[in-house]
Amino acid sequence: TNEYDMNQIGGRNLVSNSNLGGFTSNAYGFGGRKVIGGLKNNTTYTFSVNGRSNPNGNTEGKSLMCYIYEKNWNHGSWQFGIGETTDTTRSFTFTTGNTIEGKDVEVAFYWYPSGGDRTGNATVNWCKVEQGNKATDWTPAPEDNLNPVRLWAGSSYDLRDSAPFRVYQNGDVFASN
């Protein structure tokens, strides 16, 4: 066995609406997203986040904390921090225990620490949870509805949202005179 045989590459993003688009906050708990289908027992996953800390002066102990957790905090939680002040991608690989399957799992972000000097904030650009031990580039979850217009006529691709004839992903049809 060599190091290549040990790689488990998933690629499929399990986080719904994972493109946070530069969501910035100083809250202790923001940007929460659901992990689609939860996590499997005794399985290895990689959690990746692109974001930054915006300390606005006092940088001591300040960081963007990134959490993935079972919603009741009883069956597993994992976290890591991003202290860099420029957009940084960081990944963390973890293995679940044998009681998380069937539970609601979410990701959320925290401007840390929760007390003391609260100046500054944190920015999250995107996140990804994928099965396996190798982080891959960000992609949306297949369930994400990035643009609901699937078929259009009378307009260019860039103007498809206002085309005179549109068929939406859910099957709805719009036609104007």
C-alpha cells in the first residue's frame, strides 16, 4: 500500500447553499447551513472553508471558527479556525462515530472569542463537506438551485431571467405577449 492507495476522494458537496458569497458577521454563530442527508456512521469526511478574519485592530486571539456538528451537540462536533486576514482555504478531515447516522447535521461559523473585545468580524466565502480524506475544489451541491431558469427563448444567456419565454427547473412555464 502506498500513499495514493490511502486517498479517498469524494468531490460531491454535502452542504446546501454552500456559496455564502462573502457573508460577514461578528456574531457567535452565523451562516448556518444544513448537511444534506446528514453523515454516515464510522465514515471519513473532509470539511473545507474559504474565509478570513477581519480583526479591525486587536488581533489577539481573534479568528473565524468553523464548526460541523450534530444539531443537538450530542453525537459529534468538529471545528477548526482561520486566523488569516486574507481569504484562506482550510480543510479538516474527521471520522464519525457510530451514533450520528440519521441525525440532523449542520455547519456554522463563529467570530471567536464570544466574550471580551468584540471588534472586528469574520467573512465566509464558501464551505464544503465531502466524503473522503482528500479536499477537492468547491462545487455546489447538486440539490442547489443556482439558477431556476432551465430553458428560455427570445433572450441571451445572460438575460435568461427576464426572457419572454422561460421554463423553470420546477416545471413552471412563463410566457409574455
